[in-house]
Amino acid sequence: MKNLHIDYQGDALNFHSASLLAKGLARVNQMQDPTIMAWHKNGDQATPPIYDGADPDSWWAKYGAGNGGKLEVCIGDEFQFVMMDARGYETLGAMPLRNLSDAQGNQYLCFTPMLGKTSNKPTAEACTSLDGWLADQY
């Protein structure tokens, strides 16, 4: 895997700004459609998913490399990204899923074709409760 480093000295970065810098550097290095496969933030208080036997400081890099990552981009000492070129892959387009909340604030993942495009009320037929296993589609 090729490794690149940006010695960033500016204002504090968030994920969005760091990922834009990483994608820009990837484009300069012949990736036409850079896509982030895995990423890591040093010193982050958030706990990433833990896998039995996995090193929490390196599992993300192994995951990214094992799933098509060809370029590691480090932004300063804070962010690391494993990227691949997604050119040539089909795009999904608009997902038929959306997130809704009920009157009590419970969150749901809903299948839009069953729910209808104008309904904002979760139904048992079209929606399932968000929990630790379902992805948030915002």
C-alpha cells in the first residue's frame, strides 16, 4: 500500500475537512474517484467497534487494506485514511431508506416504497427500530 502524509499545521480539523484534504491528495496521486475505506483519529475519545483479538490502534488499517484500500493518507498527526479508487464501480443512486422518529422520539429505519414518499409517520410494515445493529441513513 502506498503511504502519503500531509504535514498539516492549520486550525484544528474535523472529519469532514480532513477527509476533503485526503481525497484531494488522492486525486493528485492518480485516483480519479477516491473513496474512504477506513479511517482513524488519534486521541479520539470515541470508542471504535472492538473485535476480539484485534488491536484497536491498527484494526482499521487492516480492514481498509483487506477491502480494496490502495492508499493510506495521513493528515498531520491526527487523521489517517485508507482509500481506494471507486472509478468503474456502479453507483447506487438514491437509497430507498430513510430515518424517521415517532412522537416519543424513537428512531426508525424505513423502507420508502412501502411507506410512501410523503408519509413522515413510521409504520410497523415499513420500518424497524434503530438499534446498535442498524445503520443511520441521515
